[in-house]
Amino acid sequence: MASRKDRDPLFGAAVLRRTFELRREEQSPQFDLIYRGVLRDEGLTDDQVQRYLRDHLSAVDAAIAGRGRGGGGR
């Protein structure tokens, strides 16, 4: 497991946002509560996360599918 200093907060926020997008739940109260809290805690903006997603979508999708960034896929 990566230590807190080794992790990439943008990657984590992008995975969270993309997970809600794939479930078509980005308008849900849970998304607003969880995602906005992560942005606040990490000092990020939604624009930063969306730019990161545009540039790293395949890596984010692979992590969600358990094939990347230590996802532990089969």
C-alpha cells in the first residue's frame, strides 16, 4: 500500500469522479457530499480533476477495472 506522501490526490479524485460518472450518479447527493469533500480536503478544484481525466482517462478506467495503479486485478 502506498504511503500518504506517495499517493496522487488528483488520480484519486479522478477515480472517484469517474466511478460516479460511469454509474450516472454525478447528480446524486452522495456524489456532491463525497466528491466535494475530497476536493476540499485535498485542495483541488473540479476543473483540475476534469483536466486530469481528459489526459489520463485510460489509466483511471484501468484502475477502476482493477488493472492499474495497484488495483490488484486478476
